[in-house]
Amino acid sequence: MSETPKGAFIQRDKKTFAIVPRTPMGLITPDIMENIAQTARKHNIPIIKITSGHRLALVGMEPEIVDEVWADLGLDVGPAVELCVHYVQACPGTAVCKYGMQDSLGLGGELEKLFVGSIDLPAKAKIGISGCPNNCGEGLVRDFGAFGKKSGWTVSFGGNSGRKPRIGDVIAEELSSEEVVALAKKCFEYYGANAKKRERTSKFIERIGIEEFKKAIL
């Protein structure tokens, strides 16, 4: 097949493909779960993997069935290889967690709508939001992160959990949710305009220095 099917990426065998449906912050209803299971059975999809970004990857499809699988799922595509924000990872926060100090699902949802798959970036990026300093949303090792305290949100930028891990730099504290969203826009705009092709935020911050970055966005 000459073209890659919609929303799919090639696997190790160079023959089959995987897709990642968009499941914002890992929230899935019973209906979605049942439909995914039915679709997997119908098309004999051999692997369903929960990813590190709280998403579901359907793996091992022949290219000619990918479009039909998407039609049966009825879900949007979750970016997996594109140069953009891939996902927002968020803990339960004040919705259910006894440790929650801020509404991580609420803030994560706003960032998901604004950024996931919707802006072009020099490299892939990930967002992590936590409702308390325990950081279950892993924001300090995400490109953009925030964790809650009673006094507001603490924001970090330039984290990475990959081959060369990096703890993100704290760039602001005691922010409201609205201020976090506004700051995220500034961070990604500046990064998008000034980073090199395929330069992750961690490498970008190491190259220009966190003080230079803060001076530009604060």
C-alpha cells in the first residue's frame, strides 16, 4: 500500500498498523469500552494496549481495514507520531481524590481542547496535570506541566521522561486555572517560533536557558 492509512502508524513488522483513538485524559465511558471491544472482535485486532499516556492503542491491523475500524469506533484520532501536542495526562484531582487540591480534570480538559492535535510544533509535546504536589499526572517530566497547591497552580516547562530524562523547570506559581491556560499558550507559541525542527522542549530549554525563556514569556 503506497499511502499510510488515516490516523495509523506502521509497526515493527513493516506490514501492520496501529491506531490510537482520542480518549481525553484517559476518561472512557462503558459505551466506549464496549464498542472498542466489539470492534476489536469484529476485525480480529490482536493487541489492545493501555499506553503510558492513558490511551488505548489498537495494534496489528492490516492497512485495508483501518478506515473501517475508525468508522466502527466512531472516535477521533489521537495524535501518536505527529509534531504536535499528543495528549494531556491528568490525575483525578478534586473530582474524587482525597489528596486533590485543584481541579486537574477541569484544567486538563481545557488544555486538551486547546492544544491536542491543533497546533503544529517543532516536535511532539505532552502535558501533565496533577491536582496536588504528589504529581501523579507526571507534569514535571512532561513538556508542559502543572500541579496544584491550596494557593493555586505551580507550572513547569521542559520536562522529559525519555532516553535522557529531565525535570521541568518551574516557571510560575500560585496561578489560577485561567492563568495556566494563558501561560501555556505563551509557552507553546514561543517554543514553536524558536525551537529547531524535532527539538523537544527539554533540549530547547537546555540550549537557550530557562532564564531567557522566562524573560520571553512572563
